[in-house]
Amino acid sequence: MAEVLAFHGLLPVPEVVEKVAAVPYDVVDSEEAAVLAEGNPLSFLRVSRPEIELEPGVDLYSDPVYAKAAANFKRLCEQAPLKLDAGRHLYVYSLKMGDHTQVGVIGAASAADYDKDIIKKHEKTRQDKEDDRTRHVVTLRSHTGPVFLTYKDDAKIDGIVNSVMAADALFDFTAPDGIVHKLWRVDEALSAELSALFADVPYLYVADGHHRAKAASRTAEYMREHNPAHTGKEEYNYFLSVIFPGSQLKILPYNRVVQDLNGCDAACFMKELEAKFEISADGEKIPAEYGSICMYIDGQWYTLKPRFDIASLGVIEKLDVSILQDNVLAPMLGIDDPRTSKRIHFVGGIRGTGELEKLVDSGKYAVAFSMYPTTVEQMMDIADAGAIMPPKSTWFEPKLRDGLVSHNF
């Protein structure tokens, strides 16, 4: 039974929302963030990536970075301004990318549900990234970056969401990348109805934002330990989430490029591949179906299809990214741990196969693999099994925007 509560949202006034809204902190590095925020003092990147206002090369985990984040958040609240809703609300958030639209509910999800696996995960988290986001949230006393959650579709939830969208949106703008963002404030009565419906949803799933979710859990623990009067109802026990029905999610592939062929030349490598895969020099750049992988090497595209029975493999082993890792990257190319290897680079599908060709043709990489995207059903099956997906298995688009709604505590 999932707990999704209405809360006092902190929102920019509509006149400045386009200037405030920013991409998530973890899809840009410091240099990219600085370019995006240049000339815009209201950009939320100045809160999520505060190092862009400090000396180049500053330690991203140092005290001045978090102090700058807090100062910029306070300044943004005053100057944008950001205003705290007087009532407790849920919010409906729509994103449109080309002909794809997805609509979710912004609410306060329960850190206890995360701890009890009512909110299920499918990725491992890294200690340094957990530490960073936990300190950021605790310093600001606000969850400013939403966790992207999903659930198995519910027609009753859809019905209320659709009724809310019949009214004019509070926010309606097109971001520089062409994504159309709309947001509606749900009245308190309908917010209560939606919360009651989510209470009948058996599980939520973390689609994207595993580090933000873990940081929320750690924040709740930290605040609990430092509050002698803790009751369990405090706002710090909940975290900012956007919750989408699974059927609406758009997962793009997470492609791979490798620097070298592990001592082989191309002919030797192709001979090794032929033992496990049927290879077609068909020029296809994007796999047409689950169970096939496209490969670019020496200026030519090939399609690889396993000679072995995929259906007999386990829920993780049958993923295309696992087939590539277990049968090519590890045994042939010597990449045993793609999380730590410096010889492999991951390219989100939003950048297209042209980026793969460019990297290989530059001579910096020897081979590229274009993957079929992992499905929402596969992601849920793995989370239901309590298992962990291989690294870089999913790339979700469109990306949520920071700064539209924050959750203070």
C-alpha cells in the first residue's frame, strides 16, 4: 500500500517559471550547467549545481558548494520569487516530446515505503553520490529534485488526472530542448481522493533517481535521529516524487562504445563473435527487435543475433545489455566491471546512432553497440524479483525539470 501525500508545494510564480526550470543536476556536468545558466540568475541550476558560481576546479563535495546552494536557494525564493502554497496539494505534471506525452502526479512519497520495498528499486547506488544528495537536501531543508516513480496503470487514477487537465494549466511552457511542460495544481478534495487511490496501489517503482530516493531515506533517518520529538508525521519523512503510469513511459536505449578490442584486430574479434552470434552486414543501425544488437566497427554496421536460446535465460541474463556484457564485453573485450572500467563509455539513446559513428570514426573508440531499449515490464519484473539491473540499462526521456515544485521540511 503506497503512501502518496499532498504537501505545501514551493512554486515559482508563473511569470518566471521558464527561467527557473532546469534540467536535473545529474544529466549535465559543471561546464554544461554553467553554459545553460549563463545570463540567467534565476536558473535552478544555481541551486542544484552551485559550483558554477565558484572557482573552477572547486571540490564538488566541499563546504563552500553546499553553502552556495543554500544561499542561492534562499535568494531564488526571495527574488523569483518562489511561493509556498497555503494548502496541501498534489500536482499534475505533463511532458510532451514530439508525439509522446506522459502525465504524472507530483506528491510526497514515503521514505518508510522506500525502506520497506513498497517502493521498489532496480539499481545499485554509489556512496559518494548518496552522500552528496543527502547533504544537499539536509542543507537546504528541501527536496528540490523529484524522484521519477512509476506504477502499474490504474484507470481510477487516470480518471481524476484527466479531469484535472480539463482546466487551464498553471504552468505551460516549452523548454529550450523543445519539451512542452504543463503543471496543474490539484484542489485539496481531489488531492485527498488521489492519495486514497494510491493507497490501493501495491507497489511503486523507482524508474529514475535512485540516488535521490536513497538520499531521501537517509535524510529521514538523519532528521529523525536529531529530533527528540519525532512522531513520524514530519515532512522530512516524505520526499518529492513524480509518479507516472508505466504504459506512458518512454525508455530509450543506453548504447555502448569501447576504446579498444583487447589486443585483437577487427578480423580476430569478428571471428570470436561468430562463435556466439549470427552476424549480418545489413547496415541496420538500430535493432529491430528484442534479442538483437547492432554493432559499428571499421565504418560498417552489423546486426548480431545470439545463436543460443534467450528464452531459457534468467530475468536479468536475458536483457540485451546482459547478453552483450556476459558474451562480448567481459569474455572478449575484458570489461569485467562496466561500472568502473575506463575503457567503456555509455551513450544515451537520445543522442542517436550518429554519435556512435562519430566516436568510432574519430579513432578514440574501436567499436560501438546500439542496443534495443529495456522495457518497463522488464524493469518491473527485475524489481519484483528483488534483483539489480546491469549498469546503464535504461535512459528515460523526456527528463523532468527541477524548480517547478519543491518540497520543504
